[in-house]
Amino acid sequence: MSKLLFSLCLPASLTLASCSMILNNLPGVYSLEIQQGNIVDQTMIDQLRPGMNKRQVLYIMGSPMLVDTFHQKRWDYIYSDQPSGEDRVQKRITLVFDHDQIVGIQGDLRPSAVPVTKPSNETTVDVPKRDLERTLWEKLTGLVGYDGSDDAPKKEPSDPKPADADDDTPH
């Protein structure tokens, strides 16, 4: 009985294992690139300097992947990327704080010795001074000679006389 069970289980497990291998490596099958964790690159690490506070680090690196409740002074950033069909690439960075300031960086990437400033992508545009004395409608109607006085509703002057005194003609 055990030989029969073994002889059935062995081919079934081999078939199942070979199917998953074949299905994962079929040509023309699209597989997703999976990124997990915080994206960490060398330019981000180059901006970190000893003495930076936690708020500055959050601006550069984003929130940490792991904050250990037993090690409050340590932030761990873990980045894992597996491009389609390639080996998985993992990067790990640990930042150590003392009194809310960076005192150490450990991990796969090291900051450069030369301070790096991030170049700004912002541009400055000079806006010409506007003539604010006349509105756009006034400027457009002034070009065609239309002043709008013909179509404006006539405003009746307010009459301070009492209602029974509106007839001034003698009877």
C-alpha cells in the first residue's frame, strides 16, 4: 500500500513542480516588476549629513519602512526590486539618531564625502505689469467704440417727496 501511495505521489509532485517552472518561464508572458519598500538611491543618501533632524530626514528619505518599538533611535529603510525575469535586488539602510539628530548611517549605500545639493527644477518667469485701471471688457469695448450707455437701464432719481405730494399741478 505504501509503495502504491509513493508511486502516485512522486509523479504528481514532479508534474506539479514542472508545470510551475514551465508557466513562469513561458516566452511572451508579461510579468510585473515588483517594487517593495521605500525607493532608496544614492542621490538620496548623498543628501544626508550628520546633525540633520528627523524632520529633514523624512523630507529626503520619506517615512521609514520599519520603526522598532524597542529601538526608537533607529530607522530602517528596506528596498526590494525584482525587474521582470531578473534577480531580486535589495538595499538596506539604517539611520541611527541621538536626540533627534543623525549620528550614524549603516547599510548598502554610503554618503559621498563631498556635500551634494539637489539642483532645483523650478524656473522664474517675469510677468509683465498689468494695466489694472481698466477691465478687459472696458478695453475690448473701447476698441470698437462701444461705451454701453445706450443699453444701460435708466436709473430713476429717488424722490424725497411724500406720496400724496407728487402732483404739483393746480386743480
